[in-house]
Amino acid sequence: MCDEAEKYVPVSGIAVIVLQMLVMGNEETLVGFPVKQAVPALTTLLHMDNNFEIMHHACRALTYMLDALPRSSDVVVDAVPVLLDKVVVVVVHWLINCNLCACAELSSEYRI
């Protein structure tokens, strides 16, 4: 029987792999990156209130996606309500900072 922490290891590992791809990539190397599938998956990870590490990886991945793939902003903008919701609810400073960075990146793209 696995405990609570063990069942999140695969999800955390996948989030880290996606995050590393986005950190190391750019528009040329990530030409086939499935933005329309990745954003909803990362948004779902942001709902994992009981695992701040996974939420942090998902938020960072969205931010790096905006940096590496500027055209992804049209899809990433759908994550803004969740990001802002986490700013209001979450009391972990580094996670709030990450969420605000993602929102700031989007606002510069959309001139909000």
C-alpha cells in the first residue's frame, strides 16, 4: 500500500520533465510542443492544493512556456483565473510569487 507522498511522485516527475524542456527550449527547439494539451494539464496540477511542490512546478512551467513560446499566451491566458485564485488562497510566499510572475508575463504580452 503506498502512502500519500508516493502517489504524487510520477506527477511531480512529469511536471519537472516538462519544466526542464521549457527552460532549455525555445521556439525553434519546441516547435511541436503540445501547448493546447499542456496548459490544461498544468492548470489541473495547480489545483493540487495538498502538494505545493507540484503546484510550484506547474506554475513555473506556465511561466517558462510564455518565455520560450510567446505564441502560447493565447492558450496560457486560460490559466489566469486559477493563478489568481491561488494568490488569494495560498499562504506559501514562493508559490504566490511564482503565480504573480506568470500573470505579469501574460500582462506584458496582452498589455493589460
